[in-house]
Amino acid sequence: MLRQHASQNPATSRWLLTLPSFAAALFSLALALFLIASAYSEHSARQHSLTQDLLWQKQALNTRVDNFTHQLRTVAASMATDGLASAEFTARTLSLREDSPEIISLEYIDETGQERWREPEQKIERLPDFRHPYIAEIREKILAGESSSFSKIILNDPETPILAIAVPIKLNYSGRHVLIAQLNLRTMLQQQVPWWIAQRYQISLWDQQKFIAGRFDRSYDASQQSSSIQLDWPPNKLALTAHIYEQKRNNWQTSLTVVVAALSILMLASTWALRRHIKERQNTEAKLRQEQALRESMENSLVTGIRAMDLEGRLFYANRAFCEMVGYSQESLIGASHPMPYWPPEDIEQCMAIYRAILNGRADSTGYQMRFMRSNGERFDVRLYAAKLIDGEGVHTGWISAIYDITELQREREALQASHERFVAVLNGLDAAVSVSDANTGELLLSNRHFDRAFNIPERHGRYCNIPFVRRNKGAPVDSEWFDDFNQHWYQVKSRSSVWVDGSEVWLEIATDITMLKTAQENERQQKEQLQQTTRLISMGEMASSLAHELNQPLAAIASYATGCRNVLSQKEPNIAQLDQAIEKMAVQAKRAGQIIRGIREFVQRRAPHRKRCELRDLLETVQTLLNAEIKKSQVKLSVSDTRTFPPIYADAVMLEQVIFNLMKNAIEAMADTPVKQRTLDVKVTREDDMLAVAITDRGPGISTEQMEQLFKPFYTTKSSGMGMGLNICRSIIEHHQGRLWVEANPLGGSCFHFTLPLSIESEAYEP
């Protein structure tokens, strides 16, 4: 009746099953909340009591220290009025020592810093005297006019933390004297913490997280519940801390809590087990009813054909999918034996061989690919997997086979194969070498014919490990150039990370032969070098007459000094000092002529670029020497920045000299029609972060906006006789040094050419 009622009212049955578990859980929750609330209430009460007791203890310690200070002032007053030998002073001193066991010593220091009296007379070992820095500091404060002063905590002995208190002794006949008392803070805590506080808390005194003193019972363990309060004893930042002792619970309370918790758990477990048992019985009945329907539904919903044969090879089961696959009804297939009605006549021998192999227990675990025939004569391809059929008692009763229709899959494979062939044909038609390799193992997965021919890989090869052309950067494409040392070819390599057909990570590399492009670039570079050499030679040709004048000056001076030397030697008693002076001047003039010749030789010498450490000041001086005659001839006023404070640069000195020479020479030529008073050439050098900036400014006619856009292009010139390559070469040289060259209009009239060079603190770099 109960089972029938539950089956008729499933909602009521579920509530009846859930109600006991819900009641037990509610009871356990209420009990847990009660215990938590009780523990929280107890914790709050203990915390409140701790705060109140700590405030009381602070007040007691402050009162005790105030009493010490007051008694010290009384002793100091008695000392000032009655003297050290008076009975009054002795009585007050003895009373102070007896009432205050925490006082270790008393010292009387006069205005000269001498000790006049101490109690006890014999100094205690490891006890600081009045010369200690902390005690000397409070003595200075008393002498400065303070009424009393506390010292910093003295920790010469960790077992004896000392606080010194100083008060003044005011004498009529002399300046201020000082009375100093040293207190043992550990003894003070032992004396001033009452027993009822010591039984509850672990009291400790701290100075900025440094333990000073404490009072506690070692038989009890301190809990995590604590409180702290500051003590006003400047200059110290003391904190008084109290930890509540762990309290032992009564055994009956602990036992009661454990028993109640155990009973709650047992009640929950029993109700849950009862509910689970009832539910399992209901589920078993439902499963028995659903099993047959589920089995039939599964068999009918499968797209895979299933057939079963007995040990003799006769069909005794075929699901609906197999019947629909071959076009025969289940009734017509049951009991069928070889040859089966769905075997094509042309493939009867192959089907019979597979059939016999299955019956003999030699079925291939990878399956068989066969061709079946539908009832209408249509052929289709299948994949058949066979296995032993074992009953519930473990007895081999026949064979079961799973059949998959792979007709569409076969067509897709053929289409994929055709697509692959077209893809390979496209790859083989490319002029670039294409390869795909596994990102983890480096195995070569795919390569085109150009790749195989370029790197001598056989047409039919096994597994290859493909070494990457360039270093790969995971997650980012890599475009670089690579040189094949073996074949002496340059390749432009594009490397990309991709995903292969099986989902694995691969690298696609496309290498394009750029040997001819590199050769053309090298030829272009050599032509630019020849143009640079030609430009320098043209410049030297233009300066030939000026340089001849520049060389005539030292040569004429040498000839003059040589004549003077002969005149001195012709005397009866030659003046050796005068002769030595003339010879020295001849050497100076010869060195000057040599520098001019050396600068010309280096300027016109054709050589490969070579970077080294050089000073910008030397470059400017060399160019000034070369243009000195031109500057004088054109009556140009030259202004050059002081570059002695700038760091060195790593560059090709001759190339930079050519740039500066061309820019300054162009500026001089641009001012040919400028009035003489306005012919100024400014060379300004500044530092901008890690770059050196050079600005060459003239007062010529200036450059229009249209000309500025074309100025640095090859073979473009504004001169009537010019090749138009000077500024283009200058920009190439500056960009070769990782700098920048540009032109701007001068607000005062004329043009301003700017270029920047990077500053480097690295070791010297040389280029081949």
C-alpha cells in the first residue's frame, strides 16, 4: 500500500523522504549556532575585561612612576637644604629605598659632572654609571632647565632593563646639580602587577617591538587573544601588552559537546541511510521497467549496424540500422547463413574469406573494409569490426559485428587526396622553398620540390629533422635573412607558427632566394662608395688653391727660420739658445704642414667604413683646418660650440668629417651673395638624452618648401654645377650610424641642417 501510494504521489513521497534529513540538519545547525554564539559571547566578555584590566594596570604603573619622581624631588630638596650628612636626608633616602625595591641606585652629580654621592656606595657590576650616553642626555636636559626627565631604556644586561629618572638639586650658592635614580623595570613589573592580574594574563613591556620585561606564569600558555596600550614615558615609545592565558575547559562541558555532536552526526547519518535505502528500492523498480525500453531505444537509435551470429555462422540478431543499411527486413535476415543476401556476386570470394576468418577466431582487430549490396542492387563500402559474443555466464555463444557505412567517408578521402595533389602541385610551382616542420620534434612534415632541390633532399625520403633557418620566436612571426654557406646563396626567410591538420603546432618556413638582389645591393653600395670618393676628390679640387695658400704659410716660415739659422751660424760665436729657438719654431711649422697634408690624405683616401672611438672636437678641428682658407676667402664669421665636455662617439671619423665638410662648405657657398656683416656660420653641438645633436646654421637665401622635399634625393641639386649626390651621401652616412639628417628654415634667414648621432658607453665596435 505504501509503495502504491508513493508511486501515485511522487511529490508527497519525496517530501516524506526529505523531512527527517531536513529536521536533523536543522537541529545540527541550531546547535552549531548556539555553540558559536556562546563562544563569541565568552570571547567578547574576556576581551572587554582584558581592556579594562590593562587600563587599570597602565594607571598603576604611571602612578608608581609619578610617585618615584615626587619622592626624588623630595630627596633632592632635603639634600639642598639639609646637606648630605643630615638625619633628614638619610631618613628620606632609607625610606625611598625600602619602599621602592625597584630602585637600583641613586647618584648625585654636581655641575662639573663629578659624582658627589651614590647609594649604594659600591657600584653594582654591569650597572651603567652617569657617563652612559642615555644618562648623560637626561642630565643635559636637567641642566637646560627641565624639572625632570626620563632616559631611554638601557639594556646593558637583558635581565636588568633600566629606566633612569633625573631631577634637579637647586642649591643657592652654585648652579644646578642632578639627582639620578635607576629603576629596574623587571622588578617594577613584579611589584606592581597584582596577583589577580598575573593569574589571568601574561604581562609584558615592549619598546618598539623589542621585549623589555614581563611577568607571567610559565605553567600556563598564552592565547592569541591580547591587547596593547601605550605608556607615556617619553622619549620612550613603550607598549604594555597583555595575553590571556589559555583556559582549560571543564571535562563535563567537553564531554557534553562531543556527545551532542556525535549524536547529531549519527542522527544525520541514519536518516540519510534510511532515505537512501528507500530511494534505491524505488530506483531499482524504475530501472527494471526502463531497461528494456532503453535497450530497444539504443539499438534503434544507433547509426552503426550491429549483427550477431551463432557459432555456426547463422544470423540471430540484426538491429534496425543494419536492416536499413542493406534494405532487408529483420525477419528475412534472421537465420540467414553464407552466402549472405547482401554480398555482391563479384565480391563473394572476398566476403567468404572474411566470414571464415571471423568464425575461426582470426578476426583482425583493425577491422575489414568490404563492399555490400543493398536489396535494390546498389553497392556501398563498409568497415566491419568483429568480436566474440560472451553471455552472462562467460560462455562464448557466437560473434557480434559492428558495420559502418563509409561510402561518404571514402568519397571525402578521395576528394581530399585530389585536393592534396592540387596543393602539392601549387607548392611545387613556387620559386620559393617551402617547408612545414613539427614545432616540438622538428620533424619535416611537408616540403615542396624547390626546397628538396635547393637543399639536396631525395625525392623519396623517410623521416627528416628539419633544422630551422633562423632562430624562432614563439607566438610572433619572424622575417629574416639567412646565408647558405654550402651553396653560397642568400635567402629571405619568413617563419610563421601555425596549426597542422592533426591539431599539433608546426612552423611554416618560406625561403626565397635573394642572391641576385644581394649582389645588386652590394654593387649599389660599391657605387655609393665610389661616389663618396669622387665627391671628396671634387671638393679637394675646389680647395686646391686655398690649400696651397695654407701650406705656403708654414713653408715660408720654415724658409725664414732656416735663413736665420744660417745667419746665426755665420757668426764667430753663434748664439746657441737663439739657434735652438729658431729650430724649435721650424719644427712647429713643419708639424703644422704635416697635419694639413695628413688631413688631406685621410679625407681623399678611399677605404672601407671603419668605426672606432673618436672625439667630435677632433673632427670639427680637422674640418676647420680644411676649410680655413675658404672661410677667410669668403669672409665668413665661424662660431663653433665647446665640445670638450661631450663623451666620445663610436663612428667612422673620415665619413663624419665628409658630412660636416659638405654641410659647412654648402653653407659657405650659400652665403656668397649675403652681405659681409651677415655672413655667419654657427656650428652648435648639444646633447639630447642618449643622442648627440649637431646643428649647422647659415644666413644664406634659404631653401623653399618644394626644394626641401627633393633636397636629399639622388641627382637633385640647386647649384648650376653640381652632381646632386652630396646630401644624399651625407644622409646615407648618418643613417648608417643610426642617426638622422634633416633641414629646417633659419628664422633669421638661411637654412639650418641638423643631424644626430647615438652616444654609446659600450666597448669599441669595429666593422669590416
